[in-house]
Amino acid sequence: MEEEELYEAYRIVVDPRQTPIRIDKFLMTRMEKASRNIIQNGISDGKILVNDSVVKSNYKVRPDDVIKVYFSEDNTYEFEVLGEDIPLDIRYEDDDLLVIYKPPGLVVHPGVGNRTGTLVNGLVYYLESKKLPVMEGNNLDRPCLVHRIDKDTSGLMVVAKNDHAMTSLAKQFFDHSIEREYIALVWGAPEPPSGTINANIGRHPKDRLKQFVFEDDSQGKHAITHYETVEDFYYVSMVRCKLQTGRTHQIRVHMAHKGNPLFNDAKYGGDSIRKGTVFSRYSQFVNNCFNILPRHALHARSLGFIHPRTKEKMVFETELPADMLELIDKWKHYVLHQKSKM
């Protein structure tokens, strides 16, 4: 499974009259249900920053310090997931698994700030009569999940309905034998038009909410993305990406590192003009495109795996969502119009 994505769980500004006190003791009074062990582990892992810098457990907080606490969704403590009648777009179902289409904007599982309204809440409701499996290493608030996709990414996911399916699918993800193909719209035209990006990915050393490509192979985790340009619109390109590994934000980080960030990807520099003039007419066109697709342009188009029980090879595909289709069509017409004026 991918590395956990971090979220800012707490932001605390220390009182101007605060007397010096160890940061672990201080946070125990401010973070409900968080044990001292969890806090100390968070400090050791660099997930608790003071004034945007990593500190040690014996650091003594000072007046006006700004403390930011990051956790993997909500790993400060587990909580019961409530089932909710959320419509699920189920593309396949049997006794062992579900293949679901996740629309853009839907969070996969509960976490800080989104305890409800997630895909998992919908799954708990839909499968309420069953004992739901939890993958080893996951919190109890993440039943059925063997992988996930970002909130603003659309596309296919497979979910396990029992322990046997969970074990089998998790092993396939671990072995990188799951086939996953994505369609992305990126800025510019990748050079060469097709190839492989083999570059380690890990937590950004300064921004804990982002991932980062490390040139030094001793840092980060091994990550491989195969890409192929499907259509070149000069300013942007439609690219097919196949994951060999599954790191957090892998396609987004790899393409940005290559100089072709995903269109409208605010986290990795794709939400501003990266190719073309900044003059008003073109700028207005790009802003209209951002409004059509107010998220990063990434879609999990296909998913292939071996069925846990039948051992049959299963492959599922899904169409591009309406917002990406409209965006691509708009760029096609723009480029044709530009060529007609030459």
C-alpha cells in the first residue's frame, strides 16, 4: 500500500505568557486522547514541527511558538466508522470483492476534519451485515481498503470484503503485480514522448504535506512510473501513466519533477501557466479551463489483478469523467483555432 498522506491535524500558537515546558508534556494537555508515546513518536518521525522546524522531545516550548502536528489521516487514535447511505458506483461485485468507481472530490476514508461523508462510510453502510476486514498495519477506521486514490483523482478502486481477499490483494500490491493505468493532462510535451521515470520519492524535507523526488538513492522510497504521450496539444498533453510502484502522489510528483506538472495541480505547481504566453486572451482561456476542472487532471482508468479465489485475471476499465472530457475537448479546439490562424 502507498505511503500514508500527512494532514495538518493541529496548529497551536503558544500563549505569550507560557512558561517553558517540554513539548511532549505540553502537547499532552492540548491533544485529546493522544498518548505521550504517540506524541514522542511523532516528534521522532518529524511530524511535529515548531516554527516549521523539526525539534526533539526535550525541546521546551516558548511564548508565541507555532506548533504544527501532522498525522497520517487520523492515527492519534481510532474511532468507530459510522455507516452512511452514500451512493456507490459499483462496477463489479462478488462474495470476495468490489470494484468501485470513485468520483473526484470523494475522500476515501475518514480522517481529521472528515469523519463522515467518505467512501469508507458508504462501504460500512452497504456491507453492514458483514465482518469487514482490515489490512495489517491499518487502523480499524479503514476497513476493506488495500489501496486508495487521492480525493481529487477519479477512477477505479478494488475493495476486499473478507480476510482472504484482503490478504491476496494486499500481497499483489506489495509485489507490484497489480496493473494500474492512469490518464493525466500535463503541462507541455514530455521529452521523450514516452519513457520511464525511475526516481525515489519521500516526504518533502520542508513541506510535510508534499512528496519530493530525491536524487540520492539512499533517501526516499523506490518509485517507477512508465508514461506514454497519447496526444500532444502543444501547450498541454494527454499522457498515459502505468504505475510499477505505488507511492503517495507518485504520478503527480514524477511528472512535476520531469517538468510537466499535472494541469491545475496546486500542490505541485500545475495551477499556473507553465507553457504559452501570459497575455490576457490566453490567460483568460487557461483560467476558464481551471474552472472547468477545479482539481488536478488525473484519472485511474484501468485496474487489473488476479481474483483471490478463482485465480482468474480480471481487468476493469472506465471512461474519462465529464470534466476531463470537456477540458480535453476545449484544448483540442483551442489548438485547432490557433493553427487555422497561421
